[in-house]
Amino acid sequence: MKRSTIWILTVVMAIALLGLLAMQLMYLEKMVAMRESQFSEIVRRSLYSVSTMLEQNETKYYLEKDLAEAEQMYTGIAQDDFYFDKSREATIDTTLNTEDPSKLRPANRNTLKDLNDSYQMKQEILKNQYMHQQGLLNEVIFTILNESSGRPINERADSATVASYLRSELEFNGLTLPFEFAIVNRSNGMVYKTSGYSPMSQQDVYTQVLFPNDPKNKQNMLNITFPSKSDYIFSSVKFLVPSLAFTFLLLGVFLYTISVAFKQKKLSEIKNDFINNMTHEFKTPISSISIAAQMLNDDSVRKSPETFKHISRVINDETKRLRFQVEKVLQLSLFDRKNATMRLEEEDANASIYNVINTFKLKVEKFGGHINAALDAEDPIINVDRMHFTNVIFNLLDNAVKYRREDVPPELEVSTINPDDDHVQITVADNGIGMKREDLKRIFERFYRVSTGDRHDVKGFGLGLAYVHKMIDLFGGTIRAESEVGKGSKFIITLPLYK
């Protein structure tokens, strides 16, 4: 699959997943806002009802007070205004007929007149009682308007009554959450509060004015807060959490899949480069050996000892070169194993490095350079695999020669010291072409090769430094690189001493 195709699929899938995620988040936000609005409406309705009931209690208080005063004032007034003397009552004829009143006897005419007078008197008494009650109500209203605001708020709205009214109203509206409340005055002075009243922010507080007819400077507010409000709101939308979790999981899997696809694409390109490099590296020594073998079939060559010796040396050198390339390819197996087969033993770092330098200095001198060795570690005994440790040093020296500058003879410096009582430090430095900072971050990656610009004579598989890093890691040590373009590179290895 082409890289452009992968990018197109990535963009399309990313837009689709991000759009789905955005829609879910928007729906979640709207659900929370709607639930918050419903919650606020219930609380405000309940607070208004509590305020109304407290006003009704205020009115009832003053009515009872004035009625008690009125009862004391009128205790001396006769209660029966329709009392009739028994002697007069006896004279009333209960057998009245429908005859003409002018034909009635005088006694009956007097009785009818008394009844009419009594009825008029009753109406007058009822009228007076009505006027009295109306005056009483007006007096109560006047008293409430003028005296109620002067009563202490603790008496007008005591905490037990307020708590009871709040609980009953909230439960009536379907809200059974625990709550805390407080009464505060206009200057936010605390009149009283429940023990758990401590709102995190003003947004968590719902407020209702108590007795709104009081003067502005004497008004008090009822504040209420719900400690578990967020849990209540979240409980209504928690069914969306699994959906969001699966969406994020899908997004994570998608990103991982895309990452793997790009890595596989990169590995495919690296594999092709590796095969091309390997073919070139094998082709050159095989061609040299083939030509040398053909020359040996020539009788004139066999008769010339010097030519025969030269051809034999070429075959031997190219065979070594071919063997060295095969060993590099075999090192690939080390990167696919969690634990490479190692034969650790005591090894003198100074002695091993000295032997490698002696073997390698002929190659350096071939280009007009030399190797400076300062093997000054007083305690050089380390616990390593001898063969792999030798290969590590050889790879570093080989890279120093491979990436040399054309205008300057190669100068290599190898040193050992003891930075502390538990480690030995090995340094390999050169005066080669150096590396850029971005290359330093990746030089220990498998198959990674530093660009050499216009030079095309530097061949390899990109395995040398990756192999070095893995071996040092298996030895329990560390390796780091320092480099500057045009001035050379330095590799610093730190290994633990053998104990």
C-alpha cells in the first residue's frame, strides 16, 4: 500500500472518529445542562413554597395574637341578644293562621311585631360583628406591615421549621438529596447555618428572599446547597460513559493500527535497502574470489611465485571480508531474542582493547592515520562475553575509519579510566565527519544509517551500532555518543567492574 493511501485512510478515519466523539460529548453536555436546569427549577420552586409558608405562619401568628386581645376586651358583653322572657314566649301562639292581620286578636298582633323587631335586631348585630371582624383583619394587616419586620428572624423562621418545610417540599417535588442551608442578611452576614453548610462556590448555592415585603435593608435570604449534587447530575448521564469509553478505545486502537502500518511500511523500505546493501557487500568479495580462481587456472600465473602469492593473498583477504559480512548478518538473530546466548567471564578490558588496536592499526595506517591508546584504568576487570566485547570495540573503530574525512588522515583515540570504584569507562574518539543532532538520537536504532552526503563508498546494513548498544546493555552497562559535524564523534561506554 502506498504511503499516500495510508495517509488518506488515516485522515478519513480520524475525521469520522473525532466527529463521533464530538457528537457524544455535545450530547453529554446538553444532557447535563438539561438535568442541571431541571434540578434548579425544582429547588427554586421548593424555596418559593417554603417562603410562602413562612409568610402564612407570620400572618397566622398575628391573627392569633389579635384574636386573643379581642377576646379579653369583649368578655363582659352579653352573648345572648335574642333572649325572650318566658312569660312573653308563652303568649306566642304557635298556631298562626293565614287570616288577615286586621282580624287577628290584639295579643297575636303584638307577638308578630315582637318577632319582626327581633329579626331586625339580629341583622344589626350580625352587621356589627362583620364590621368588627373586618376592622380586626385590617388591624392585623397593618400590624404585619409595621411590626413584623422588627421581629428577630430566628423567631420568624426558626431552623427546625425551615428544615422541615424544605425537606417536605423537596420530597414533594421528587428530590430526596441531603441538603445544607443557612439564613444570611443583606450584607452576607450569617444569621445561622447548619453544621455542614460550606459551599465550594457560589454556583452551588440557591437563594430565596424571605418575607419579600420587608424593607430592603431588613430582608434576609435563605441559601441552600446540595453536597451530592454532582453525583445526582452524573447519575442521570452515566449510561453515556461506556459509550465514550468504547469510542476512546476505538480511537486508541485506530492510532495504534496506523502506527503499526507506518512502521511496517518503514520496515518494508528498510528491508529493501538491506537486501540491496547485502547484495552489494557480498557481490564484491565473491567477484574478487571468482576472478582470482580463474587466474589460477592460467599456467603462466602458476609458474610465477609472486603472482601466485598475490592471488592467494587476495583470495584470503576477500574470504575474511566475506566471513565478516556473514557474521554481521548473523547478528540479526540477536535482535529477535529477549536473551541472547552469552558466555560471561572475567576479562581484562585493557588487554582486550590493546589486542583489537594491534589488529586494527594496519587498516588505519593504510589511510595515513594512527591510533592513540591511553589504557589507564587501574581496575580493568569486567564481566563480559569476550567475543562480543571484542566485536563491540572493533565495530566502533571500523565506523571511525569508515566515516573519516577525505582531507584529513584519521586520528583515533582509545582510552580507559575508572570514574569510580565500581565502573570502568571506555572512550573511542575520532576526527571524522561527525553527525547531526537529529542523527545522534537514532544512531542506535536497527537499520538506521547516517547520511554521508555525496559519498557513496560507505556501505553497510545499519546494524553495527545497534549491535553495540544491545551488547553493552546485556553487559549491564551504558553507551552514549557525542558528535559535532566536521569535527568528529566520541562514544563513551561505562561497564560495571567484576565483583
